Amino acid sequence: MQPPAEPFKIKVVEPVNLPSEERRKEAIREAGFNTFLLLSEDVYIDLLTDSGTAAMSDNQWAGMMIGDEAYAGSKNFYNLEKAVLDVLGYKYVVPTHQGRGAEHLMFQHLVKPNQIVPRNMYFTTSKLHVEIPGGKMVDAIIDEAHDPENLHPFKGDMDLNKMQKYVDDYGVEKIAFVSVEMNVNMAGGQPVSMDNLRKLREFCNDYKLKMIYDATRSSENAYFIRERETGYEDTPIIEILREMMSYSDGSVYSSKKDCLVNIGGFLATNDKEIFEATRNMVVIYEGLHTYGGMAGRDMEAVARGLREGTQYEYLKYRVNQVRYLGEMLMEANVPIVKPTGGHAIFLNALKFLPHLEREQWPAQTLAGAIYEDSAVRAMERGAVSKGRDKETGENVFPALELVRLTIPRRVYTNTHMEYTASSIINLYEKRNTIPGLKMVYEPKYLRFFQAKFEQMPL
Ligand code: F0G
């Protein structure tokens, strides 16, 4: 495919430096083969995450200058509230410092000990915030999502048969709520269809279950609905978003992705009871309910970015830049999760490094090898991220053992994508020479952030 033309021009640049081969070798060892522990200045192209890494527009930067830093009643909060109402259709907003702050409030309010939370796969911080109040997150995504080769257009869909089984096995009272993630991160940035959301709403109505979204990447999800679902070909993205949200009882939201900002989050709902409870809790954990851990200027940037990030031409370029990288890799037979998703390309580490055992952490190994080859920073999304089973304490080895090449929004050029593809293709050609890792330090919570590894003999 042709690289997609950017719907913007560049006004400010930040120089980046490609470290020498010798420094790269040393840096990844100093970091214990954990790309989270690399120094940013040792990285040439940073594809660790799409979270908080976007380039803001001139309009957003202008908004930063009208930050109203009042402790209470900042006008930027009301601009944010209005943007959430216009774009997502929720009238109540509780601001938080980032997405996990919203998860903390929402899940602490909704989850009681021994309850389950069915979800389309899981996300690391979401899973933990269900576990802290004594609950357990259980998987209800369609089987196709666990197969990297399957070309299902909506691999984020929830499986209603699995949902029925949870209701039958546990009983409705044991289900805290149903959690639905948009453009499922851990599945490869795969969308949920409108049809699935509609049917799930009916199911939840039948059992009086609350349906709460992780709407973090909902604008990119809405783009896929427009691209793939019959009847939405010409529907404005905002209309698609509002219909999606209309099936929910509320959302938690990390603004650091689709809102094109560097920090921020919120929860939003039309349910007065959820709103009142979480608005009360926010003052304990985050800050007053009109800033929730964000500066006024940051709320203004979120408000503007939420609107900007729904522009069709922008979303088209965004999704196609990710696709462009994916197509270059597929042409060279590099194993990736298909179809390519919204925010990242996921390499299938089990196929890339078939000579390694699961206990040698293939995805962690591959992320380290990519850095050493090209100073491109990627992220492990496999067994290290999944962590241990809460009850047995054993390592859990999920079907997907992936390395995520996450594309920051509006930051890198298509030439950067070409550089990245050629490094990975080069590595794929010499994959048999890559030795596995052993974990030598393991923190208790969210171990992937801080764990350390050493190389094992080949
Ligand atoms: N939900 C999803 C689906 C996420 O991807 C993230 C963050 C969060 C919640 C938490 O939000 O970081 O603002 O506290 N994902 C980042 C990532 C960290 O790299 O995928 P946060």
C-alpha cells in the first residue's frame, strides 16, 4: 500500500539520536532486558506506548494558555464536561489524573469481594483494580481473538454464550458488572462491533447488569465501525460514538490515547448513583471534583483533543499509518496479529522465536532484541504482563505472547515506519541466533514495569 498522507504539517521538531551499536548493547543490559527500564535518551524511535505520547495541535497548545488554575470551578472543567457531552453523550464527568484513577474509583464503587467482572480479554491496570476490592476479571471475548491468524473484522466482540455461562455458573448476583473495552488493546487493537454492543445491552437488560466501558480507544473503534460495519459507511464518527456509548451505563477513560494529550483521564456516566458515589471518592484519591488531579490547562487540552480526535481524515490517516507498518512486515512473512489493529502492530513472538520455551519469555526476548538491533523501543505483551494466577500463584501463559509496536499519534513519519520494518525484517532473518531470557527480579504488582532479566545460553 501507499503510505498515508498526513492531514497536518509539522511546526516544531524534537531532535532524536540513534545510539551506537555498542551503547545499545550496554543499555539493554543495564535495563535488565526490560524496555520499560531504558532511558528515553537511549531510544531512537519510541514505540513503547501510544499513551501520553501524542503530538498536540496548535489549537490544543493555544488552549493550554487559557488554563484556569482555580482550585474549584475551573472553566476548563466545564469545557471538558461539554466536550464529553457533545462527543460521548454523557452528562456527568468525574476527572482523574489518568485512566487508572478512573478505574480505581469506578471499580472500588462497583466490585464486592468474590464477584466476577466479565470482559473482552483484560487490561493490566483494569484487572488489578478489579482484584483490589476482592473481585476477579474473567474473559468473555470471542475465541477468534485468541488466534493471531484469524481475520474476523471485530475481534473485540464479546461472546454472548460465554456471558450466559458466567450467569449460569456464578449467578447474576456474583457479577459486579460487565466490562467492555473498545479497540481491545491486548487483543491487538481490535474493535467491537455496534451489533455486538446492541446485543450485549439486551443481554444486560435481561439480567439487570450494568455495562461499563473502557472507552479509552473508542474513537479508533468508531473508525473501524465506519470502515467495516454495514450501515455506517457515511455516518459521522461522533454519531457512531454516541450510539456506542448509549448502550452503556458509563465509561472509564484514559485521555492519554484518543484525546491526543500527554496526561489525563475521567469517568463519565448518565447514572446519578454512580456519579454521586465516584464524585465523592475522587476528593479522597485524586483531587477536587472539578480537577481530579489535572491542571486546568491539561483539562483544556483534553477537551479540545477529544473533539479533534474524532475527525474522520485524522482517524483515517492514523489507522492507515499503523496498517502501513503492518503490511511491510506481512510482505516479508513476519508473523503479526491479523488484521492490523488501531494503535499498534503486535508481533507473534511464539512464531517469531519458536526455539524458545515459554519460561524463556519469548516476547520479552524479542522486545530486547529489537532495541539492540535498531534502538526502536517496543513492549512485551504476553506472559510477563499477564502475571501470576491470583489463587495458585503460578505463572499464566496466555495464548497470545506478543510484542507491541505502538504508534504514538501524529509523532513519527512514514519513513520512521520504514526504518522500523526493515530492522524487524532483518532480525527475523537471523531469528535463530536470538537467545532467551531468565527472570531474575520480580516485583509483586504489575511486574512487567520493573522486572529484570538475564540472557540464557542459546
Ligand atoms: N485501559 C486501557 C485499555 C489502557 O490501554 C490503559 C493504558 C488504561 C486503561 C490505563 O490508563 O495509563 O491512563 O492510567 N494503557 C497504556 C498502554 C499504559 O501502554 O497500553 P492510564
